[in-house]
Amino acid sequence: MLTKVAHHSQTPVIDILIFDEKRHPLLVDRLVHEGLRIQEVNDLIGAYTAWEQKNPYLILLGFPMRDGQGKIFLTRLREHKNKIELPVLTMMDDGRTDLLGEAFASGANDFSIHPFGSELIQHILSLHRTSSHIQTLFREFQCPDPLTGLCPQGFLLDRLTTEAKRVSRDGLPLTLMIIELDSFAFINKSWGRLAGEAALRFFAETIRATCRETDVAGRLGRSCFALILPNTTHNGAMVLGQNLLSAVKAIPFLIKGERFFLRASIGVTTQRFTAYSLADIKRFASATLKQATRAIRLARQGGGNQLVHYLDVVRQGKRLVIIDDDQKRSVPIKHALETAGYQVFIVSSAKKAIPLIRRKQIGYLLVQMFLSGVHGFSALQNICDDPYLDGVRMVVYADKEYLPEVEKARELGASGFWCEKTDIGELLKLMEDHAAPFYPPLLKAKGNKTKHLTQRSAKGPPPQKVVFKFWGTRGSLPVSGAENRVFGGNTICLEIHDEDHTLIVDTGSGCRQLGTELLKRRRNEYCILIGHAHWDHLQGFPFFVPAYTRGNVINVLGPSGMTRSFRSLMGGLMDLEYFPTPFESMAADMLVDDLVDQRFFVGHIEVSWIYMNHPGITAGFKFRFKDHIVVYITDNELRCIDNNPAHGLDPDKNKEILSFVQDADTIIHEAQFLDEEYTHKVGWGHSSVSAAAELAVRGRARQWLISHHDPFHNDVQLIAKEDLCKQAVHKLKGRCEVRCLKDGDEVVLG
């Protein structure tokens, strides 16, 4: 029995589901007036039942709700595998926007602030139109082909990508077979459209009867079909293809009482593959389709009614083109390849290579990376843009392995890179090893089996002391010059360490110097926490030397972005377009993951965190060691009444952070703006002197350490700011020690 198309998406009974503890009669009335079907629920079970049974186009979700019901509901929505993902718009009061990060991390797509006006109504209508259109397409995508009953093209291509993921995970082979009914055009022309359709149905039944239960059959085009054959080797694919051809030839098709034997051409390709990203998987699926397409084209060019496997064609031809404009370099390579049995042609440009590849049925291409006046990438791009050349196995070569160029060549479709200084046997292996991935991984994966350095509880006796050392205390941008000599100019970086463990918080430019120091200590395990993915918290990470040292174990944890995982954010930091060394080239055994657990231990240091009020998804941390508590918050805008620091903190809008810092021994919190500066920079995500002072006093801290200094404030100005902060604390009758941190300062607990 063939794999059937699943019908998971049913016709919606309602347009919008509203799940909130509060009632919204005015909002409901206005939406009903617009002709929408609305259901309003106020409990988790009712919401889940309505979503399951009535299939809304859009969900409006109150956030937060008691007992975390909103978060639980979002999590269930996103974990459900059998429904298309719905847009979720969270509705929250003006004073609770500090929870935006939590809402987005749980799976929300959008938000609105109470009170809800006409702009929200228009936005909801727009989301509804978009979602209904997507779900309509989804249902059409899931429907079988009406003529043959096989999977439609969209489902088939999506399934190919799914199978590519499985192949990458399990290491098993994947075979794709494309089948063209050669007789269709003749039948259609001789006996008419109805006879042609009958032939297609008969042919589809023959395919269905020949296939195994695990195979996926579908219709790609007018008379073109495809079979996805999981866990099928080259030999197995050839046997199945021959069986299908024999079945087509053995069973006659009756047309108006006449017996007619159909003819078919089959193109096959078999691949194994290992991927380290979704982009790799998509490239592999695309390459598999291209190779099968080329095989079916060759089968039809050979007269049809035959089976052609792509790898057999390539292996038998052994025809190779070298694109190189330097004969002193290319001729010795040609002679070595000819000795190995290849027929070799040398051309100086892609423009000359393309017609030669077409004419000679070339299976291999060797491209010099550095051509005179043009980069080898241009040649690769020209070849990839020509659909006739799909499936040509391409290798790039140069006198040195330039990692960014190697990665770019892989993205353009090259199956390998050969360094001229290595033995010619390495090149022959790249050309001939068809069991290897068509797009072999050039960079190792991160985080597959890496040791987790965080734990749920502390183990063993605690150390005598823990040291907090500040390697960078600036925000936004590093600074230099004599005017910044006292406080230093490195951006934010904190090291927390005891005798056995090293915890790093943020990797600003101070991280470079820290990495050099850590090498001297000969430790090999580091846990790194990132508050958020802005440049000043990450710009030192590419220069963190322990990350390039084989044998080191590094865990990097941080909050996910609004649209991307934290892993994706870290990878983008070292994108080859911006940085010469990609993230994957770091030799350390590295785990990069989203910050999920609200409480965990690194050694004997207990870590907890909450979201902050700052542009983007931002976390602030609390560290507990024995009876000592240190709160570390570098980027946070404390909300003031009427946005005026002179009026004091708004207790409702700062409720969560006031609870978080309560009774901390040390509060490390920024005061980036003077009060008069803040009035012009409301919403920038940073606090004023008076607001930060009030937080320290209300939190009953013994010590307030000021970090994340404005890059425009020099030593003289920071000394003056320190005095202002002391005055602000004294004015509030606070008794905490106040100090502006300098690069290199230490705090010792124990």
C-alpha cells in the first residue's frame, strides 16, 4: 500500500478564537459586524477543544493569564504536528509589555496593547485574510491528484525534503525515480484527450501495484510521475525500475477494443547525505531532483522505453572539463587524470565550457577558483544557472584552502574542494567516491554530543570563594584614548569563576583579553551566557581563543530572537560575508542552545533569569552562591511615572524586576543616561540615574555597581556620574555602596 496524502486541515467552523480570562464585548461586536465568526473562551480546556474541533484561522490570546495558561496553550499549539501553524496575536495591558519576550519565545507571532481601537480591528482583518488564504492553499496542497489519485506535486516535493532530513539523520540511502509515459503524446493525438487520461490512470495503477508500502508515488507533471524510495540502494532501485518497466510492457492497455502496450522511460538517482543545517537539506533535495531529471532526459534521448541511473551514466562516461586559463597549471592535472582513465578537456572560461558539457555529456567539472579577471564562483554560477547541466559533479581547486571560498563553493553546488598541493589521489577520490554526499559537509556540526555544563543541582562540597571579574564595562561600542584610560573601553564581559568552573556572561570586546588569560589557566570547560544578541554583547566572541582550541568544551546559552533561534543568531554573527572564519570552523566541542530553564547550576553557582525591557529579546541574570546574591542587568529600561525620572518608578510596570532584585547583596545595573538625557531617549532600552538608584534602594542592596557605560562618557564624566548616583541614593535615604565599574574590577564572594 502506498503512502497516502494526509488530510489534517479541515474547513474552519469559526474564523477567530479569543482565549482570555477577561471578556471583550466591544471587540467581539466589532468583529462580528465585519462578518467574522467568533468564539470566546476563558479556560484552557475550552480553548484547546475549540482549536482542535473548530479550526480557526486566527487566535487572539490574552497574556499573561493565571497559572501560565496562555504559555501552556501556545506550547501545545506549536508542538502539534498535524495542523498548519496558526497566527497568534497576544493581547496585553500597557503595563505588561515586559512580558513580550516570554510571549514571543512561547510561540506568539504578534501583539496588541489595550485599549483596542480601530487600528487593531484592521490588523486582525488583515491577519485573517492572510491566514485563510494560506490554509486554503494548504488544503489544496494536501488533496490527491484528481486524475490519478496519487500525491500532488507540492506534497511530493515536500516529502522529498522530509526524506532528506531522515537520510541525513539515519545515514540510509534515498532513491528518487522519475517516470515518463512515452506513449502519452501519441495516444492523446491519435485517440483524443479522454483516451490519454485513461492511459494516465492505467499507468498510475501500474505504478501503485508495483511499489512497496513505504514508497511514495506522485504526479510531477502532465505525463510525468515520481517515486520516492526510502532506504533503497543503487541495486535495489535498478531491480524495482526493471520490474516497473516489465509490468508496463506485460499488461496491454485497451483503447476502443484495441490492445496497446505502453512505453515508459525511467530516470533514477541514489544518494546518501549528512546535513548540518536546513539549507544543506534543501540543497540535497534539490540536487537529488536535478540528477533524476537528467537521468530521465538521457533515457528519452536514448530512444525511450529504458531505465537509466544517473550514477551509471557518470561512472561510465569519465569525461571531465577543466576550467582554467593557466595551462602551466592545468596541463599537468590533465595528464594525471588521463592516466587514471578520464577523457579531459581544458577551457579558459565557463562560457566555453557550457556548450562542451552539453555536447560531450560531461559528468565531471574541475574549476580553478582564481581565474584571470573573473572569480571561479562566476563560472560555477553560470553553470548552475543552466538547467541542462543539472547533476554535473563539480570540484573547485586552488593552491590553498581558503575556508570562506570553500563554503561559498559548496553553497553554489560544488561537491568538493581540492588543494593543488595535495596528492592527485585526493582529487580522484572526490571525483569517484559516489557513496559520499553529493554536497559533502566541509564543516563539522556543533552540539550533537557535547557535554552539558549546566545541571539541575549543585554536587559535591562548595568552593571557598567565587570571583566576579569585569573584563569589559562599556555599552554599545568599544572606546579608546587617554580620556578613557581610568574606566577602560572594552564592551561588556563578565567572568565568574571558582577553583573548578568558569562562567562567562556576555562576550563583548573584553572577551578577547579574557580568552588569552584563560589559556594560561589550562581549563577546558566554559559555560557562556548571553543576555541578548546585540553587537556589544557578541563582538568579542569571534576572537575568543579557547573556542578555536580542540578538546575544549563550551556551552553557549542565550534567549532566542523574535524570528530566529539563538543558534541561528550566533551563526549569523560569523557569516562568511562579514567574517573570514565561519562559526562551524571553531575547533572546540561546542553546544549552542536557547536559554530555556529558568533556574540551573554551573558548579555551585545557581543561575536564574527573567526577561528585561530592552529592544529585542533580552535576559537579566541572578547568581546565588551560598548566602550571597548578585543580580546582573546590563540592558534594561526602568519605567518611570509619565516617563519622567523625577516622578519615580512606576510600581506596576516594574513589579517583576523589583521582585527579582529583592534582597540582593549586589545589584549590577546600568545607569547609561543622565536624567536630562533620558527625557530625549525614552524607549531606547536603557535607564536613567534616578531610576536605577531607586531600584537599588528598593531592592535593599548593600552594593550597587554601575556597568554598561555610555561610549560618549569619558573618565571625567563617569566620575561625575558616580557622584550623581551617590547623591540619588542618599536622597532616597539608601545606604548601599555605589561605584562605577572599571575594566578589571573584581568582586569576591565567600
